[in-house]
Amino acid sequence: MAACSSIGYPFLVQIGRIYMDMLSLYKICSEMIAAAVITQGPIATKTPLIRGMRTIKKEILKLVETFVSKSEDNQQQVMGNLIPPLFDAILGDYSKSIDLARDAEVLSVTASIITKLRELLLDLIPPILSAVFEPTLSMISKDLSEFPEHRVAFFKLIGAINECCFPALLKLPPAQFKLFVDSIVWAFKHTMRDIGETGLQICLDLLVSA
């Protein structure tokens, strides 16, 4: 992580050597977590072994996020080589996992990638929303105090999509677009002040974009 932050995009040489193995490790950890949940129930997510596996997954996501943030003039290459296998590894896993096993870092890294690559991700917005939108919304709408990290990361993602990939929203089916708008309305009615302010800002950006 420190080397990537210091070296920047030339770290591509190193990350290129380990990238697919890293994503394979992510998938293996996901499969083992899912198997543990099936055999032990949700309490499995609290065990040291599963918590360690989740830490591995989070560190992989943080490394990718750091690298993408350093790719100033090589966005097309990053988009073509790194992003499709990343989303293949993380989006389906997030969607299929139980609430307690979902990592907020998936939302955070996706938001950061959208902010960085912008219109290059237009075609990927529908599958991103299909994988993370409704599962996360169901988590944070049940109770206004549960999953605070997911709550913040979710609206960061919504804001990034609205700001950087607005044309993709116009191509959504009416029901999905309505749900997107409803989530923004729900945000600025939120009792947490920072979430409410975020929702109002996203609403303003949406109206300006429209």
C-alpha cells in the first residue's frame, strides 16, 4: 500500500504481476466466508478466522483503490485491463452475501473508481446498480443506526454516479430510476445530519444535471 502510494502509476509493473492472483485470493476468501455462514449461521462473521479473511478482502480493495487514484493519464489502460476482472470478483460476491458479510469497502472503491474514470464507466453503471443498490438500500433502511459505514459509502457511490455518469441514469428502466431518486429523498430526510446534507447535495446535482 505504501509503495503504491509513493510510486504511483509505475506501480503497474508490480500490481500487474499479482493482480489476478490477488483477485483469486479475494474469491477464495469470499467462498470460504459463504461456506462458514451456511454451516454456522451469521455468527460466523464474528469469528477470528472469518474476520481475518474479511481483512484480506478489504486490503485488496484498498490497494486497487490507491492504484486507480494514481492513474492520471493512463485511465483507458486501467479501464481495459483492471476494472472488468475486479468487478467480476467483487460485485456478485457483494450481492449474494448476507448483510453482516458485506464490506462497505466495495461501495467505497466503486465510488472512487467511478469518480476517477467517469464516462469510461457508463456501460457498467447498470450492472453496478443491480449488484449493490437494492441489497445495500435494504440494509440501511431497516434501522437508521445500523451499518453506518455502508450508509456513508452508499451515498458516496450514489453521488459519484450522479455526478460522473449521469447519462447512464437516463437509460435505466423507469422503476429503477424511481428507486434511485427515492433513495436520494430518503437521504435528505435522514436523522443523521451528514447523510441529510449529502442527500440534499445529490438532489441539487441531479436537478442541475437534468
